[in-house]
Amino acid sequence: MPKVNMVQAINLALKEEMQRDKSVVILGEDVGKDGGVFRITEGLIEQFGTERVMDTPLSESGIVGAAVGMAIYGLKPVAEIQFMGFIYPTIDQLFSHAARIRSRSRGRFTCPIVVRTPYGAGIKALELHSESTEALFCHMPGIKVVVPSSPYNAKGLLISSIRDPDPVIFLESTRLYRLIKEDVSEEEYTLPLGSARIVQEGKDVTLIAWGSMLHRVLQSVEGVDAEVIDLMTLSPFDEETVYKSVKKTGRVVIVHEAPKTCGFGAELSASIAEEAMLYLKAPILRVTGYDVVMPLPKFEDYYMPSVERIRKAIEEVMKY
Amino acid sequence: MPEKTIESFTVQRLDILDEKGIADESLMPSLSDEDIKRMYELIVLSRTFDQRALNLQREGRLGAYPSLLGQEASQIGSAFACEKSDWVFPSFREMGVYITLGYPPHMLYQYWAGDERGLKISDNVTIFPLCVPVGTQIPHAVGAAIAAKYRGDKIGIVTYFGDGGTSKGDFHEGFNMAGVFRLPVVFICQNNQWAISVPREKQTASKTLAQKAFAYGFEGVQVDGNDIFSVYKATKDALEKAKRGDGPTFIECFTYRMSDHTTSDDATKYRSKEEVDAWKQKDPILRLRLFMEKKGLWTEQYQKDIEEQSTLIIDEAVKEAESIKPPHPEEMFAYTYEKLTPRQIKQMKGF
Ligand SMILES: Cc1ncc(C[n+]2csc(CCOP(=O)(O)OP(=O)(O)O)c2C)c(N)n1
Ligand SMILES: [Mg+2]
């Protein structure tokens, strides 16, 4: 099995799905000749032509709006938004249309689109190039939100997202793109949406993370009998796996790089409180970005949940 | 070096049938007497539908409703030019388009009474559910056109919006992409002179809306939107052009919203009676009737017959809409995703 990074794994997923299914097409800014600013779509225009790999005008709302129209007509478009900070103009199309076409037409029309976008901090980027606003999308019923944490699960989850009959926001951590290499089969495989992954089992505390924060969490649990959950799909999230783990350990630390207020950790904590309060030995703690506008690189290390902050939270809940 | 003109454009305006019912025969599209009668009957049916909707709303039997009064020629003329295989992406006022394309009127009443099931379009009608957020349907037409082109389907895609819609970013993004990819789209703007209380000249400083197309590299025309022959001809030509692979067209139908914006609006707050009265002379039904009378296609008896027939259809539609059993609360969940989420299943247990 070849060892590949996340960029290559995502490229492989796109290539395999385009080979398998002629209705899969790609559109976005610079995705063709240039292969995308992160080179995710490199080589695809050569293999599949300009009809299936479309370099569009600089037009985020137009890209997602057109993807909606393509999906209505029966294609399976995969749209790339260059950075998560530029996804905001598409929210109208995503919330007003993609999320509700199935409902509005009572199932006559569906919207099987994937919107891929690089998210998160850690690559010393410009303003609006490090956003992590996944919770916005989790609030809208009708949309699924998927965040892979490794090359292996990126490939399996992207293939499932493309095949999914509903709209999926697929968030790719820029920090992870080239950070890790992993065995990724060139054989077809998928990972189900809506299922979390227990990365390591443990008895004393449950840590919940996704995307790039998963790796920080794994660096923080040395010497602790911690159960680590990689959520992978945020919406709809795998409630069963979360509650089962919490009921076992009785302690929870949630880690995400988005600001704390109304971050996805809030949903997780509230859900755990509703479903497993009586099993808890300690307050649920969240280690998150701060309630500030995502800073430029000079502040980035202060902003991001660090190994120290995560360790402190674990020590805190272990006091109970 | 001297300055020179490197680009210029002229905006054409098409008028065929005037207020007295006299048509410019040299411009007349080819339409049989039967076609013309059918158009007239569809206008009468749409107006009957519309008037009934307003009455039902007053009686509390429908929710807020946007009347199409005055815009019948724009709607029926353009929809009449569509073939069965063409796709239509409407905004929210196009009840005349729905009716012309064969959408069951009872489902429209069902929808406006607040029941989503009214928008469950049957497989043989190629119109999309109406679009409430202004202008956002424009990129959908563009995407559908990309898909049709990719599939090699020789069809046209028609999308409707208002003068207000031309101020939205989606108008710009959709037009731009349609121009770049030379897509088979016909953009139809019903310039009814008002966007709620905002008059056309406050919407844009452009002299015409049609001219906006030229900035995106394709042709825009203005037509008399109260003249069904002009609208029909422009749409027909644009659809043929689209199917030949010659790209998009923008048609500005110059018309007037005779009614309030919706049943929740009071247009007397912001526009004069004189203005409305002046447009009454331009009524799209009136001039078509005069034209048909001259041609021997219209008699008092014919009018009585089709009015009766329309009333019958609408009576039936209202009865049918109101006899539909209310949806089960569980149906609220059914179409969020293909499958219910575990959380939705829990929430549904409450019912
Ligand atoms: C994005 C958006 N903004 C505001 C509204 C509220 N609204 C509904 S219709 C309308 C005016 C639309 O004017 P126009 O596009 O000319 O269409 P018309 O109503 O004249 O048919 C407004 C402001 C809306 N539905 N969508
Ligand atoms: Mg208007």
C-alpha cells in the first residue's frame, strides 16, 4: 500500500469517483490547470477534461449556486472553495437552497453536492485563511458536515460524501494536508458518514476532537488512561459512540480550534448533559480557541488550544 | 495616439401588438389561431386563479400571496414558448408560468395555504419549486445549463426574476458565468417597475435593464411585456439560439405590477393612482382581445364560455386543495435528509 499524505489521498478519492461515475464533476477557482491552490485537484483536468474539471470565474456564490443547479439536473458536483474564509458568500446558497431543496420539493429534487474547503490555522496564512467556523454549518438541518483527520479517513469519507444524496461540507485541515503520511489503499473503500472513531480506548476520561485538533489531543494524553474520539462527522454526529464513552469514563474534555461561544463543543456538552449527566464525575470542559476574531500568525500560538491547555483540562477533570 | 471607441452596444426594443390590438404583421411570430386562442384562455385562467387567490386570502383560507395581475403576457407568452423538455427556474410570482406549463392549480393553492406538498412537482413537469429569496434562483439555471450541456441534452433553461432581482449579486454571478461558458440560458426579467416600494429608477442607474447583459458578453433585449406576441417571439428566438449553442440571452419584459406587492402590502402608500390608471390602458388581456376580435377569433359568447370554463377549473381546484388532509406532523421530518438522523427519530417520538 502506498504511503500518501492527505492532499494525495483526497486527490485519489476524487480521481476514483470520477472514473467510477460520469456524473461526478469538479468546479471551482483555479482547480483546473493550476490543480487548486493546494494542488488537491492536480492532474484531474488532464485526465477528465475541461467539461468535468471546470475553472470558474471568481464567484463563490455562483459556484455553489451553479453546483445546486447541476445537482438538481442529476450531476454530482464537487465544488472547491479556496479557503473557508471565503465560504461566507455561499451561505445563502447553502442555507436557502442546498439544505432545503429536498424538503421544499418534498423529495422530488435533491442536492447531492460536496463543498470542499481548506479550514483551520497553523500554516501562517493571511487574514481569513485560517477560519474554523464549522459550527455555522452544523446549525442548518439538511446539510452534513464532515472533517477528516488523516489521509486514510479523508479518502474514505470523501468518497462517502460524494455518494451521499445530500449536501456535504467537507472541511480539510490545511495543517494536516502535508503533515502526515499514511497507508492508503488504492482499492475502493468508504467510511460511513455519521460514525465517529475511537482512536484509543481508555477508562478515565473521554477526549473528543476532530480534524487537526485530534493530533494535539493525542499528544496530550500521555500517561492518562484516556479514551479519544475522532468525531469525523460533526453533523449529524455519532451520539451513540459519544454517550457510550462518557458513560464509561464519567469525564469529558472537548477540544476545538473554533471560538468557544456556540462552537460545536457547546452542542456536544449540552447533549452529554442531557443524555449522560448522571454518569458524570466532573464538569464537562472545553478547550477551544478564544472568543476573538481569528488572529494573524503572530497570535496564532496563543489562540490555538495547546498541548499544555489540553493537559491542564485533563488534570482538572481528573481531580474529581 | 487618438482615443478610439473599442466597444459599443445598442439595446433593441420589440413591440408587436399595440394597445388598440393592432399587430405589426412583419414582426408577428408564427402562431396558429388555435395557439392564439390557447394563449388567451391561459391568460383568462391565470387571472381567474389570481383573483380567487386574493379572495381566499381575504377569507383567511390562503396565506400571503403575490398577485401576477398585469404581468400575464410576460408570464404566459414566455412559458408558451417553452418546449416540454425545457427547464424553468421561477421566482415567486410566476403562477401564470406554472399554469401554462400544466402545473395543477390545486397544488398552487395548497402551497399558498402553507402546505409544502403543493410544491412536489410531478415527474413530467420541468419547473422547479418557486424561489422566495430574491435572485438566488439565477445561478441554479446556470448550473442546470452546465449540466444539460455536459449531458448533451439539446434543451433551453429559462429563469425568471424581477427588476429588484437585478440588483443582487446572484444576478451578476449567474450572468457572468453564463456568458463565460456560453450556456443555453434564457434570463427573463419581469420589470414590473416596482420592488415592493422601490421604483425601478432607484434600483439601478442603468437606462434599461436589458443593457446589463452586454457587460457579460451576451445580448439583452427589451420587449413590451404587456404584449404577449413580443414576449413569445423574443423567448422563442432566445430558446432556439440557446439550443443552437449560441449562448444566453437576457429579455427584459417591460410590464407593470397592477396589484399590491403581496396581500400584506398597500401600494397606495408609495405610488400614485394616476400611474396605476395609466397602466390600466395597457392591460395585456385587453389588447389581445381586440386583436382576436378583429381576426374573428373572439366573440362575447366565446368570452362567456372561457370564463365559465376557467371558473369551473378554479372552483374544482379550490375544492380539491381544501379537501386534502393536513399533513401528519411526522412529515415535517421526512425530507431533511434522505434518511432520518438518530436525533430526528428521537424528536419524532414526541408526536
Ligand atoms: C433576498 C431577499 N431580500 C428581500 C426579500 C423580501 N422581498 C420579497 S419580494 C421583494 C421585492 C422583489 O422585487 P422584484 O425583484 O422587482 O420582484 P417583484 O416583487 O416586483 O415581482 C422583496 C424585497 C426577499 N424575498 N429576498
Ligand atoms: Mg419588480
